[in-house]
Amino acid sequence: MTISSLGIILQSATSQGVVWALLAIGVFLTYRILDIADLTAEGSFPLGGGIAAVAITNGFSPWTATLFGFGGGILAGLVSGVLHTKLKIPALLAGIITMTGLYSVTSRVMNAPNIALLGEKTVFSPLEEMGLSNINATIIVGALFSLIVIFLLFLFFRTELGLAIRSTGDNIEMSEANGINTDNMKMIGYMISNGCISLSGALIAQNNSFADLNSGVGTIVIGLASIIIAEVIFRNKPLLFRLFTVVLGAIIYRFILAIVFEFDVEPADSKIASAIVLVLCLSLGQFRGKFGSKKKINGGVAK
């Protein structure tokens, strides 16, 4: 494998990573901020893509269609939030229920297993018409969306409402003792999280030139892998920095995956190859923790 081929792979991984990063940011909000394992992602991701594709094929502007996809994710998050907070269904089960129901909802929205967007205008089209390649257009648009989302989240989590959501995730008992309506905070967190995930789905559907009903399979693990990679490389950082590292983690994950697929992996073995990469990524935290503990022990003995 030459340096030039590595450069091409890195460029491709970056283009994919910046749009998948929005999914990782959404997963980060529930998994790290609210301390909730939410599986709604596997339903809200294809929902965002399906809504955007239907809107585009029906004559809507791709920017409006993308916002529609974002809105669909917000509604999906609201459903999971209500199931968890109002009906007292455990978070994991609430996510599974919503994810299962969203399969039928997305199927109804799309009215087909997939929708082709070949020849349709997308959010990437203006840059491509200016002469940029699809990869470069994807990097610019994906980075722009990621920056906007990160900036808005940073501002939001500095407000009283945002701080209340963070407090709910850190210590729910203390938050309730201070008069915070933790149920409402969780619902808002669910909605923002799944809005980001559906936004990612809408962008990826336009980038791939098709929306697929089954595109959400495994998305939650992809998001978690990106988060774990970021946390292994950068630990104990402020919120703004952590959001940026999640983007970097998504790029690194796509780069690792691309390298693996360079070794003549058979199409039938692609899923097992992806699974092995995910296991390695999700295990990085454990390896670093054990390695760090040994270094502290050795350092103490040396002193």
C-alpha cells in the first residue's frame, strides 16, 4: 500500500466521517450526557434518510428536505422519551420499542424498500456544479453541518436548560432535589439526540444517492465506536473539545474500516470484518485503562 493510496483512503474516510459524525454526536448526547443507552438511533437514522429522499423526489429543496429529516428524528426521540419517562419503560426497552415501530413508519413514508436519488439535486450539488469532486463536496458540507451542530450544542449547554440536562445525566437525585423536572430534561435530550442522528441519515442518503429502509442496522455501534476512539485518544476534556473529538473519532473509525477493506475482503465477509473492527474499537478503553494502571503502579515502585 503506497503513501498516495493511503492519502486517497484518508480523504475518503474524512468525507464519510464528517457526515457519520452527526450520528456519533447524537449517540454521545444520550450515552454520555444523559447516561442512557438509547437504541432509537437504529430507527431514526433511516427515518431521516427516508423523509429527505421522499421530500426531494417530490420537488422540495434538498435543504428543506434535510430539515424535514431532522424534524422526523426529533419526533422519534419524543416517542422514546415519553415511553421512558411517562410510561416508566426502561430506557433500553423504550429504544427497542421505538426502533421497531419506526421500521413500519419509515416503510410507510418511503412506500418502497429504497428510493433512488440519481439525477436529483442534493445539498452537495451546488459544490459539485462548481467543479469539486463528490468527496471534496462531502467534506465541505459535512464539516459545515458538524460545525453548526457543535456550535449550537455548545451554546445550548451553556443555557439554564442545557445545564439542567447535563445535571440530570450527572446526578438525577440531586437534580430532582433542586427542583429540576428530570423527565422533561430527558425528553429534550432524546429529541435533540435523535434529531442529530436523523440529520446524519438525511445527509448520508443524499451522499449515497439513495435511501434504504435497512440502513439503520448497526448504526448505534458505529456511533459508540466513534465515541470510544475519541475518548481513548483524548480524556477528561471540556464539552466543546469532546464534541470535536467525536468528529475525529468518526473519521478514524472510517479510516480503519477502509484499511481493512483494502485487504481483499470478500463481500460475504464484509460484515464479520466490520464486527471485528468494532470489537477492537470498543475494547480500546479497557486496554488503555489497564495499561494506565500498570504505568501508575510501576511509577510508584520506581519512586
